[in-house]
Amino acid sequence: MNKYELVVIVNAALEDEERAATIEKVKEYITRFGGTVTNVDDWGKKRLAYEIQKSKEAFYYFIQFESDANCPNEVEDNIRIMESVVRYLCVRKEA
């Protein structure tokens, strides 16, 4: 099992329930493809370095999980088509 870190940037125009549902869906994707979520950090609303989709702020979430090598690719494929997610980045942690 490898350890991964996933940063998800969610649109600031969403309500609290919609943001929570988005993060739950991301966690659900991780578990569906064989991963185990170890930690979820809510970094809150932050100013973006540059304007994305006419928005200057967004909510940041930092998710740590363990899985095999195929899980991050499957998770990224599903996150890519989520309209509420502005940006994402998944990296493997070094041992």
C-alpha cells in the first residue's frame, strides 16, 4: 500500500451542504477503488493565486489516503468531471 495526498479545491459559491457532499463523494471514490482514507483536513476558504472560472476564492480540502497504484488514477478520472471541483492534485508520499 502506498500513501497519497489529494488536494481538492471546491467552488466557493456552493452552500455548506453541497461542499460536504462533494468531499463525501471524493472519499467514496477512494474507498470504492480500494483505498482507505486516513485523514481529511478542511483548510477553509482561501484566496486563489489567480482567477479561475471568474472566482477569486475557493475552499481547500487536504485528503490523505492509502491505496494500491491504480486507485489514484481512477479517483482522478472521477474528480475531473465533477463540476463543483475547481482544481485537484494527487501526489504519492515518499516513504
